Amino acid sequence: MSAQERKIPRALMEVAGHFFALLLFEEIQEKASSTEEKLEALWQELTFISNYVINMGVRFDFEKSFFEERKKGVLSVNKISNLLSEAWQAWYGESTAGTDPYLWINRGQFYKIDDYFYNYPYIFGTVCAYGLSEIRHRMPEVFPKIYSEFLLNSGRMSVDDLFKKFFKIDITQPEFWGSGLKAMERKISVFEAEARKYSEKAVMENT
């Protein structure tokens, strides 16, 4: 392929990377030799989801509000930290103790002047990967070939056209993204169920 056709949009690169991570999580969980191992693998997957959806959401909203405020003039350290805290609170609510108001200082991506909103491809890639996983489970025999063709054409077509052609999906509509989020919710339910069984077993053994 030509050099231009090999140039894949970063959002689609993240789809490929995160879909691979999802498959790896599934493989580890299926082959876990103990409940402890399965719980650890599930916890790592939930940490992955939390980081690439919730935490990246914080960063995206922070960056958006930063640029809006920057139009009005220079921002102080306190103002920037307050913007970060507001975004953190909006996404995490009461699920964490306090915030990380200085997150913006130690993330080099915020300082890339040629690549703003670097957070978006990560969120896109994660939710999309879980949406594709739902399709994979519905048609496991034909999915590998379709997915390979999808990857092969990632530098040739627009993102919308790619999904329409290979998966018959309109990604401008919420249904596909909803399926990805529901797949993540099921992972939480599986973890809770496994943790409950493990806890009950531990109580029985101790008594």
C-alpha cells in the first residue's frame, strides 16, 4: 500500500490496541487456575476501563475548559488546578477521596502543541473495542476475517464509512456506543459475583 494508505488515524490505532488488550484479558480470565487469579485479572481489566474511560474523560473535559478559559487571558496555577478539580468531581463524584488537582503538571501530552485533545482517541478506542467484542461474540466464525479487512482499510476510508461497510453500523448513533458501555457494566457484575462467592467461601472455611 502507498504511504498515505498506511497512515492510520490515531483513534483507529487505539481501537486495534485496546481490542487486543480486551482479548488478552479474556484469555487470562478463561485460563485462570484459581478464583484469586481470575479476580486479579478481572480487577486489572476494570482498572483498564476506569483509566481509559473515566480518567480520560476527566482529562478531556479539563482540556476543553482550559482552552475556553485561555481565550480570556493567562491562567494562574490555582485557576488551572481548579479546572482540573471541577472535571475530576464531575466524572468521579464521591467515588474517590479528594481529587488530583495537579494531574495537569505531570502529563506531558497536555504540552504537545501539535496534538490537542490526545485523550479522545483513548476513550474512542476503549468503548469501540468493547462494542466490537459484542459483535465478535454474536458472530465468532466470520468476525476474524471482517475485522482483518477492517484493519487493512483503516488508512483508506473514513471512520464512519469503515464501520458502515464492514460492520453495518452507523457510529454517529448512540446504539453501538451503548453496547460497548453495557459490556463494561457486565464486567463489573462478573467481578462482583466472583468476589461475593470468594468472600462467602472464605467465611465458610474460617468457621
